[in-house]
Amino acid sequence: MQTSVFEASTKMTQLLQRYEYFLKEHVFPIEMDVIYGSFKTHLPKLNELRNIAKKEGLFAPHLSVSEGGLGLDLFEFAFISELLGKSPLGHYIFNCQAPDIGNMELMHQFASEELKNKYIKPLQEGQIRSCFAMTEPQHAGSNPVHLSTTAVKEGDYYIINGHKWFTSSADGAAFTIVMAVTDPENENPYQRASMILVPLDNPGYQLVRNIPIMGDAGEDYISHGEVKFTNCKVPVSNLIGKEGAGFALAQERLGPGRIHHCMRWIGICERAMEMMCRRAIERELDPGRPLASQQTIQNWIAESYAEIKASRLMVLDTAFKIQHQGAKAAKEDISTIKFYVSQVLMNVIDRAIQVHGALGITDDTMLSFWYRHERGARIYDGPDEVHKSVLARKIIKSYQV
Amino acid sequence: MQTSVFEASTKMTQLLQRYEYFLKEHVFPIEMDVIYGSFKTHLPKLNELRNIAKKEGLFAPHLSVSEGGLGLDLFEFAFISELLGKSPLGHYIFNCQAPDIGNMELMHQFASEELKNKYIKPLQEGQIRSCFAMTEPQHAGSNPVHLSTTAVKEGDYYIINGHKWFTSSADGAAFTIVMAVTDPENENPYQRASMILVPLDNPGYQLVRNIPIMGDAGEDYISHGEVKFTNCKVPVSNLIGKEGAGFALAQERLGPGRIHHCMRWIGICERAMEMMCRRAIERELDPGRPLASQQTIQNWIAESYAEIKASRLMVLDTAFKIQHQGAKAAKEDISTIKFYVSQVLMNVIDRAIQVHGALGITDDTMLSFWYRHERGARIYDGPDEVHKSVLARKIIKSYQV
Amino acid sequence: MQTSVFEASTKMTQLLQRYEYFLKEHVFPIEMDVIYGSFKTHLPKLNELRNIAKKEGLFAPHLSVSEGGLGLDLFEFAFISELLGKSPLGHYIFNCQAPDIGNMELMHQFASEELKNKYIKPLQEGQIRSCFAMTEPQHAGSNPVHLSTTAVKEGDYYIINGHKWFTSSADGAAFTIVMAVTDPENENPYQRASMILVPLDNPGYQLVRNIPIMGDAGEDYISHGEVKFTNCKVPVSNLIGKEGAGFALAQERLGPGRIHHCMRWIGICERAMEMMCRRAIERELDPGRPLASQQTIQNWIAESYAEIKASRLMVLDTAFKIQHQGAKAAKEDISTIKFYVSQVLMNVIDRAIQVHGALGITDDTMLSFWYRHERGARIYDGPDEVHKSVLARKIIKSYQV
Amino acid sequence: MQTSVFEASTKMTQLLQRYEYFLKEHVFPIEMDVIYGSFKTHLPKLNELRNIAKKEGLFAPHLSVSEGGLGLDLFEFAFISELLGKSPLGHYIFNCQAPDIGNMELMHQFASEELKNKYIKPLQEGQIRSCFAMTEPQHAGSNPVHLSTTAVKEGDYYIINGHKWFTSSADGAAFTIVMAVTDPENENPYQRASMILVPLDNPGYQLVRNIPIMGDAGEDYISHGEVKFTNCKVPVSNLIGKEGAGFALAQERLGPGRIHHCMRWIGICERAMEMMCRRAIERELDPGRPLASQQTIQNWIAESYAEIKASRLMVLDTAFKIQHQGAKAAKEDISTIKFYVSQVLMNVIDRAIQVHGALGITDDTMLSFWYRHERGARIYDGPDEVHKSVLARKIIKSYQV
């Protein structure tokens, strides 16, 4: 019996059970070792799991059947993303992790057949990884119009120069898509930049460092690169979409990306919630008096439940809207979920830590990882403050007519 | 084109437009006079509007067609309730106001044919009003098990004695349903009380006063009575449902009641939001620099938008669940919307007042009425704190298996 | 033994005990009747109490001994203001209520001897009341530079035209000080306006109405007037200070005024806190299980305690600074206490109401009055949002050097 | 001219300037390398700075002059602690860091002359470090009554068995003071445990690991040990104070310890505030439009200023009270500052990070360290929730008389 308008279909419910089984069987048991140990060392084990996922027909669920995926639409994939979010390894193992999923979607729509054959195919099969170089240390990410990285056309080549950071998963990636100014004089600042694919064995490219984030530089997929392009020469055919279309493509990329992220955050919340409840039951203040008997703890559980539920309904509603009307029509909704859900994520993780007491701040649970590595959720893809202003101005405008 | 899973159907959309037109045409223009003036004085005008509503086929939308209503289900009525909530007179004019709507629903299900004929019919037609006497001044409303009011059976009569307050709309009502202890020794405290209908011309009944609430005792429908029952004698046939079923019936009554209330609160939020935006546009700090240009104001607008949207999706989702699975299955959802939406209501009204500045605290707008008369939303039908604990204990239990 | 740097001196402690005794003996027993009844009707009783206060040497504590007061400095008076704040009648009975106290201070410093003799003397003795007309309905109070009220000099007279509101206590006042533009062309907008005393029997003055605030228009001292000046002619000798000094004087007036207000708010908080604790002890969820046993209630009590303590130390520290260095040096501190304490006031009143349950929203306690009539604290004397920006810009500037 | 009752004396002001100069000259330039690098590797450099501190007469300011310190009282030292808190190395370099300062104070009062000579002297001179083993992984720290660690007397020895964690700075320490149950049958649970000094070269002692906290196990002083005592044999003369006095001593130790911690937290807040302001000035959204122009940022700065100020006044007031009336009389105040200031610390660090954008989550500033390593402030020394309940129950009791 259907309990919510947003309940997953029977087909999806069965599929979700298979993913859930996989997580419990294969992923949860190893996630602590991988996340708090060396990612690279565990690559063989992770590849093994990817192969099992392929065999079980669970790999790359976001891709069409012809591309080797499950042919799920955005709304359906949202449920998968929620579930996989429960482990920091979830999306990776099924090859639907950011930034690769965004690059796949983007190139699927806008890249030339040549680029698709050369880069998307191995990316979809999990043979290579990719990254996306947009943010620059010298410029506020909240106003992406300002970019110093340039791509100057010389004959059949672009010569790229620039300095980027927070190029997630650059370490070990085979290529990046870089956002660079191609038309600095264009009157419309939103038409100055383009997206260009750069293979990372290019001598003009340098991974300066994996940026230490919250005490942890990470490596491979779990890392954020600072990178430099110095007279980096790539053929003009590496352009994605049209010249000057950089920002337009970035917007296209962000819409579904926010759904993926928000559902992943909700998955984290749900797991943190579960940990919080279990801890509240097990930990006793006095024999027979568990933390769960404390009203403050009960308040946190109730408030987390409400906030997670609100988040989930809003994100699913937005996914539904994007799917039926396109990302542009859902712009306000996308801004709304960005700032609402990121704050809920902070709230729930923080409460779960507090319920765990001293254990909560150790690396003996997953909470410490989330507390540190999800703090960025309120910053990346536009800080929450910017989304609030953007949304409010839209609403205000609607009353000015 | 459908933009949300929860979008109203075409039928409902058309219906809503008719109600909206009615509100703008007939209700908004008079609401300030009625609410800040004397309700009784305006009864002729209000009856006139009720008659127009009847003629236009908009009266009592929650009733079945055979009873003179529109035959809407709970989910459909939720949209109506949201819209009517935009005016404090909305529900009243269409005869779907609390506490009468709750009494109609309750008696429809559980009252004898005799009681139905005598009381429900004129109630449904708007000829009389009713009230509901449950809360007692000596006992914490958050634990309804404790009641001092008793109904002792003597022959074919109950002799009722007790002291109640917050008997909403008692002033001018034709009857009340009173919750009284009929079986004080029952081991199960939830089976001690019964619901009994008392006509208010009974000499054993006394309206002590309309309680001054936040500076305003009100009158007639807009009032909350303190009432006394002194050897109040009513026939046993005035019992609603079975003896001892009082709490069970109260639960039945509360489920849909919360949907009505929550959607009404959301309607208030939406109107306050509109007022806030319009004021932010019109009011200038300096010529050409409206309040709307201030980021703090923008934050409040964006946060209100998100909170209202979250509320709306959660309440609609809960209405859907009640309709398909019953109120019992939706118990957690009902607790969740109770405390979540009541807090959102406070937030939005408070922000709207602050945006209005000095005007916001005057009775020159509707905000002052809502600020005062909706403060109770966090208290009645179980204070938010109790709902949080109840919800949390349910959640915790689910992890203890 | 001294327990805090800020502990009152022995002299003050004894004095405070006398005021406290007076409040308990004479004021608390009648405050509900006066506040929820008719102020005017109770004037004889209130005057009787004023006479007792005079006899006991407690009247007008803020005045110098030669003026009939107690010769307390700002820091000492702060303790008195805190204590008197516990009743809405406290300051009034001892003739140190706003806006009169502000007018006394202002005129003491800046008015001519003639004005002093004619107006201050009877004001100090409690024979007349006064008011202060600054805020205009057409202009945002948060930017006081914009005023439409004008005072045009014609010979030895000013001809005043304008529309003011929130002229507190205008009803029954003998004179007002009005802020009016005297030099509209002055390059410095802060030097355009002047303060002029207007006796209220002037035919050019009209009290349009006592503005209904939160359901209550009030009367006499407890009221906020909407007033009009129509070719209102007063002698130029009624000018307070210099022409064009209006804003400078307003600033002077506001500094100590904020201390008075903030300490009064703290007094309200302390009384609401006491009510909250007593109610938590008395009200039982089940026999033997009082509200006070609930952790949520405990949290509110602890948080209120901390916030009140923080407020108190900050306001006393600011009073100390104003006294030793002047209001200008304490400008940041004054902005800080304005927005911090007004928010604490809201928090504590709101929590006290919630602890009282249904009783909390009735007029059966003082809480309803404070909830409604102190909501303006976040708005008047500059909305909190403006104070935050002003403070932040000052802080930022200190890092720009 | 004195600007606050709490302003430091002239003597202290001059002293503070010398410490501030030292921090800027010697500590700030190296703190990032030490904190984000290897503490052990930097020990020679740190010892060099300690020697300079000694030469300049700034070492161990909390000690009496005869012990080689500056003879400051608790109130005076509070100002020093605030200032040194601005760097994570501050207290360490001047040898007044927790847990050593607590052990010095405790042993100074309660240890035998023999223990003092053997352990305090080298500790005071900075030749050795110490630690404090109280918290146990199996028991909620919020109820310290439950301890599994036992010390059984056998002849002239205690045989200690138990498992502790969060034994801060155990790595490299020369001795620990361990809390162990010596009288398990005592009716009063607060008299069951004793404090015993254990030299860490004892074969019955084992440092299991430095617990990874928020991604960082740290080392030496910057670490938190998990330790085991297995038939660990120490002479009974290693008892501190009396047998059974463990909890009483722990309370003694905590009072001044909270002042030290809270002032250190305030120092962190002040530094984070400075970083936030500087970043807001430097970072531009558009050329000429710095972050500091954004009202949301201004709100954060203003709110941080108010909260820091409130914290500072409350902690200084509490220090004053402890000094003049003892820790017991200040128990409520100590609970209040514990939960109030720890929350302010979270708020200010979080806002500073958000203002820094992506940079804020990297290890390129000190903010990342504080975000991670001060999260424990709401947990250790009793979680905030416990302090709130304790405080509230005390307040409630005061109304029950």
C-alpha cells in the first residue's frame, strides 16, 4: 500500500533492496578502513566490488541501458542516490560519483562523438576517472563570473593558462574539464568562458597538491586538487559545446547535480540518525537509564526526523519538476534545496556527534568524516547565502509585476 | 503542466480559483472591520456572505454532496483549507471552521441518528454553532488522561459536574460536546472518559466568561470560553459513541483536525509572506533603496519560502497517508507536522512583523491578530514538546527491535 | 561579601530592598487591574502611590537631590530601573518612566531656563506628563534622516506641519518635544532637523488616535499616539538646544535611554523567569511529576538564566562606560545591548508563556501584556538589524586601518 | 582611562602587551607548521621559545613567584589565558597548558611533599609533562560516578586495573594522575574513587594509541591517549589527598580549569573574529564590493561581537567570584559559562569558516584545526546538556523554599 505520494514504485523498491543488501554485505564492512586509511591501497578491493556490481547489474544506474546502465530517470535515480549516500563509498562503487557523473551527463549532451568515444566510454565503464576545474583561489566562488584562467586560440589549439583549486578527485584522474575565458571582451560576462577537455598527461598541466581539507589531504578519488595550467596546449576539438557556452553548460550541469548531492546528503542524515538512535539506546547514564530517556536527546531525534522528512520531500518534488519541466523552471526549487538541506545535514551530523559524546569526535565512527568533509556543503556550488539572495530576489520580483 | 507531485488536480485548480475570487471579492475587504471590531455586530453581513457561498455552491466543501457539500476528500479539502486560512474569516464563511468541522466529522461517524437529525443537520446548514469542552484549567493539557469533570449515570441521565476552559466558540453555540469521566476506576486510564453532547440552554451549564486571550476576549465564534457544568443533567442518549470511548474518539477527531489546522496555518504563512514581500518593495530606507534590497530581509524571505514549502509538502503527504491508510498509520507524521508547522507559523509571522516595522505591531494590518491568536498553535492539541517526545520514542522503539 | 564586580554597593542594596518592598506591598497587587483594565480610572490610586513614594523618599530616583531626587548616577540608577521593570507600573509610579525621563534629561541639559521653569519643574514633580514626537508613518524609522515634518520660522514663531506616530503617552500629556526639519537644504542631512517644545493645548496640534497596538489602544500613559501638527505655531524660544541640533540631541537622549530600557527589559526577564520557575514547580503532568522535571523546561530555564546574566553584565558594563567616558565612546556597546537584550527579552517571555501552557496566552498573567507590548523592543530606537549593521561596519573599519 | 569594570589593571595591561609581542614575534609565525606538521619534530624549536620565555620572565605565569612564576591570581591569569588562547601553542610555550596546569594546582594543594619534590618541580620547570586519566570508554562521561578502573590496596601498594581514554597529552608524559575506585562499597558513590599518581615508565601502564580525533591522531602534547592499567603497582604514598576524595578533588580541579578553558576559547573566538573581519575586507565579490559590504556577513560580525563580549564578561565575573568566594559558591556560574561559551566558540568558528569560503575548510588557516579540535568543548568536562540540567535544578530549587 502506498504511504506517500513520493513512495518509490514497486520496481524501484525491489531495486533499492538489492542496493541495500549490497551495501550491507560489501560496503559498510570496509568503509572505515578505506576512508580512514589509504584509498589507493584499497583500489584492488574497490575494483573487485565494482566488478560484482557489474555482474549483478547494479553498476552505473544513471546510464541508459544501451550505455550499460539501468535507464533510471532523475526521479528514480534520486532514491538510489539517497541510499548510496549512506556510505562515503556508495556512489564510487557504482560509478555514479561526482564529479564523474556530472561530466558524463554533460558530455553525453554536449561533447563531440570523437570526445565521447575517447573519454566517455572508459569513464562509463569505470576504467578512468575525471575531474572538473572551475573554482579559482583568487576569486570568490560565489560570483563565478570572475575567472583568471584563459584559453587563447592559436591555430587549431587552445593555449590554457590558469590556477584552479578544489578540482575534486584530480589525483588519479585521466582528464579534466576546465572552465577558461575564451572571449574576455564579451559584453555579457556570462558568455566569456568555455569548457575545454584537458587530458591530464598533458605536460602543461600540473597537480600542485591535494589540498589538506580539515586535517586530511586524502588521495585519489577522495581528494581535492590544486592544479595549474601553464601554456597547456589542447586541440580546439576538445571544446565541449560552443565557445562562450561555459556558464550555460555549468548551469545545466548543476541542476541534476544538486539533486544527486541533496539526496546523498539525505542518505548521510539517515545513517547519522540511525547511529544517533542506536547510541541513545545503548549508552546508559545509569544502569537502566539510557540516553534515549533524556528529553533533550528526544528533541534532537524528533527535530532531525522532521528536518530530514522535509528535505526529502522537497528534493523529490524538485527532481520531479526538473524531470517534467527542465532545470530552468525549477531554479528556485534548486536554490531552496541547496541551502535548506545543507543546513539540515550540518544539524543532524552535529546532533549525532553530541549523542555519541567523546566517541563522536574520534575517527572510530563515520561521523567524524562527515563532520569534516561535509562542512563544505554550505560553501560549494554557491554558498547558501548567495542562494538565499538569489531566491529572495526572484520571489520579490514576482510581487513587483 | 504539472509542476509537483502534489499539484492540485485540474478540477481542484478551478475550484480553488473560485474560492480565491470569493475571498478577494467578499472577505478580504471586510476582515479587518470584523476581526478588530465586534464579531456579533457583523453577523448579518457574514450570514449574507454565507448565503452567497451557498448559492455559488461553495458552502461546506468538506461535506458529502448529499449533505450539501462538495464531496471533497481530506487531500482535496487540504487545498481549500490552505486557501481559506488566508483570512481569519475564511473557514467560518464556508462553515468548515473549527471546532464545528471536527464535531460534524465526529458525529457523522459516531452519533446516533437521533442526535444527527437534531444537531448535525442545522450545524451543517450553518444555522447553529457548536463547541468542544475538553481542556480543564486544573490539569496540564499535555496529559489529557487527567480530568476532573465527571458524568455520573443516574437512571436515564448523566449528571455532569466540572470546570472547562478553552472551549472555543462557546459564546453563541447551541451545544457542546463535553469530555467527562464516566468510569473513574477503569484500569486503563484511556478508557475512563466519554463524550457527551450537552445543549447549551441546559440550566446546569454556565458560560463563565470569554477568556481574554492576548488582550482580546473576543465574542461569538472568535472567543474561547471558560464554562462550568453544575449538576448538568442530560439524557444518556446524548452519549457519542460508546461509554469509555472518549479518548479514542478524541484521537479520531484530531487526525484530520491537524491537517485542517496545519493547512490553515500555511495559508496564514502565505498571506504573511505576501505582505512581507509587498512591504519590502514599497518601504524605502532612502529614495530608490527599498527594504527588499537588504540582505537580511532577503534571508527572511528565502527562509520563509523554504519553510513554507517544507510544511506544505509534509502536510499534504500526511493528508495523503491518512486518506489511504487511516489516522493511526500516520500518527508520527501527524505529530511531526504539528510541531514543525506551528514553529514555521511563528517564524513567518514574526519576520513579517519585523519587516513592517512599527506598523507591524499595530492593528492596522492582520499581522497583529495572527501574532497574538496563533501563539496558541504551539500549545493546543498537545504542546510541541509533547509531540516531539512522543515522536522520538516511537522512532527509538523502531531501532530497539 | 561581594560576589560580582558589578554587585550593587551596600548603599544601593539597602535602597533596592526598599523599592522591592514597595513593589510587593503596593504595586504587584494592583498591576493586573490597572494594566488589563482602564489606566485612567486608576489614576487616583496611582497618584496615591506616587505620594507614598514621595513621602518615603523614593520618588524620581534619577533626579539630583536638589531637584527632589536621589542623586543616583547612571550606573546606580540602572539597578533601580532593573527592579522597577518587574512591573509595567514600576517606572511610572516613581516618575522615572519613558518618555518623560528622557525629556527631563534632555531639557535639563539643553533647554532654556524659561522652559525648564515652566515645564521641567511640574514634570519632575509628577504634575504633568510629556511625550516625544519623532517617528513618522511615511518614513522608515530605521533611517531617521528622512522627515517630512517641517518647522518654518515666521518672525518669532515656528509654524509646524507634520504627521507623527508612536508618540508614546501623548494621551493626557501636557507637552511634546517634536522633531522637525528647520533647514531642509543643509548639506549634512544630520543637521536639518531641530527639537521644539509644543504645549499640547495648542490648537494646531491634534491627537488623531491612540494607535491600537497588538489589540490594545490603551490610554493615558499606556498608549502610543498618532498626532498631527497643522500650522502649529509656537514661539522660537521653545527650541531645545540649537537649530539643526535635532539629531545630535536625539543621540544624546538615546544613550542613557537605552540603559534605562535594557535594564527595564532585564527586570521583565527576571520576573518572567520567576513565573516560569514557579509554574514549572506547581504544574504537574502526573501527580508528583511537575513540569520542572522535564529536561526541555530545564533547558529553557538554564538558557534564560545564561542569557539574562549575559545581558545584565553587558548593560551594566555599558552604563559604567557611558558614565566614565560619555555616550559617544560607548556607541558600539549601546548598539550591542540594544539588539542582544531585546532578543533575550523575546526569548524569555516566549519560554515563560510556553511553560504556562494555555494560561500563558490568557490575560490572567502579566505575560500576555509583555508578549504583545514588548514585541516593539526589536523595532523602536532603531530596529535590531540596523544596529547590527552599524556595529559591524564600525568593527570592520577598525581592521581597515 | 578605564572603560570597563573588568578592564585589566595597568600592571596587567603592560604584562599583556609583552605576551602579545611574544606571540606575534615568536609564536604566530610557526604555529601552522607545528600544528599541521609533526609536533615532536618541532620540540627543539618549542623548547627554545620556552627558554626565551623564561629569560623574559614570562614563563609559568600562574605559579607563585617563589615557584618561578608571576604570582598572578585567577582573575589576572584569566586575561593571560585569553591572550594565549589565540594560538594553539600559546599555553604550551608558557607552560600553563592543560592538563599540566590542573595537575600543578591540584598537587600544589593536596600532594605530599615527597610527590611535590619529585614531580611538581620538574613539571613547573617544563622538564616533564603529565596527564590525567579519568574518562572511560565504557561509561558516559556525563555521569562520572560510574568507573570500572580499580585500585586495590595490597600492603604498601595499590594494584591498578582499568581502561581509560581521552587521557590528553599522555604521549610523552612522565606521569599521570589516575582516578580509580578504592572503596567500591561506599554508600556514597562520590566517595568511592581516589586519585593516584602513576609514573608512566611503570610496566603495568600501556599507551594503547593516540586516539584519532577528527582525522588527526596527533602526537606528544597535541594528542589524546587511550591507556590501559594492568596490575599496575604503585606505592600507596602516590595517593593524592585522601582515599575516597577523588571526586571532591576533581571538582576542585575543574573550577579554575573552566576559567582557563573558557578564557582560552574566548581567545580563539577573538582570533577567529579578526580573521573573519580581515577576510571580509580583502575578499571581493566584484571589484570594489568586498564581502564586508554584505549584510549577512555584517550580521555574523555583530552577533559574534556581542556573544564574545557576553562570554568575556561572564567568565571574568565568575573568575572574580571563585577568587573571592571559592569554587563552590560559583558552581552555577561555572556551569553557565561552560555551556554558554562553548556554544559561542562553535558559532564564531563556524561563521569565520563560512566567510573564508573554500579556504575556510582547508588547512591553509588555523580555522580548520579549531573547527575540529574544539568540537569537543561541548562534550568534555561534562556535556553542555548536563550542565544545563544541573544549573536548572539549582535554580528551580531556589524557588521551592
